Amino acid sequence: MILTQELQVILFKPQASIDLEGGKTLSEQMARVVPQAHQLWVIDLAEVNFMDSSGLVPLVKGLKAARQSGCRLVLCNVQAPVRLILELTQLDSVFEIFPTYEDIFSTVKEKSLVLAG
């Protein structure tokens, strides 16, 4: 798990699987971040090739925590097996999902959203 914090963007990069074990690791990483209003939390799933139902828990909890704190949580680089789980559970309509990390910022600029408080 790689965690990067710069400016108001918090980047989570889980690796391999988000199952019971990987989900626990992701939850622990997100719990270490003190949410501040106007932060953008990005979960980059480029290196995640498997997710089961127990892996959905940290994503949903993270989204709830982000929203309660005035943050925005988005997913990017979602691989086909993970996208399938999100679609089957209809969570693809709950999360903001971007094709790439760079696409997040082009959309943010187009919408004139402020990332830094």
C-alpha cells in the first residue's frame, strides 16, 4: 500500500487484492488520514486485479467518512474485475469513477472546483 499526501490531494494506491486482508490494510491507511474539508481523496485501483464483497466495506466506509468531513472521494484506473463487482452491487453509480488519475484533474478544472482550502 502506498500513501501520498501533497497539497489537499490524498492518494491511496492499494495493490493486488482488496479482499478481507487487503481491505483491512486500506481501512487502516484511510484511518491514519485526518480528513479536512475540501480534500480530494483518490483511490487509484490501477494495481488491483481482484476485489470481493469484503473489499467493498473499506470503500463505502471511506466514502462515508470523506463526505461527513466535507471531502470528495473518487476512484480511478478501475480494472475490469473490480468494475464488475462495483456494477453488480450498483456502487458504480455511487462512486465517482475516472478512467485515469489525470482525468480527475481535467474534470476538476473544467468544473472549477477548488481543491485547496
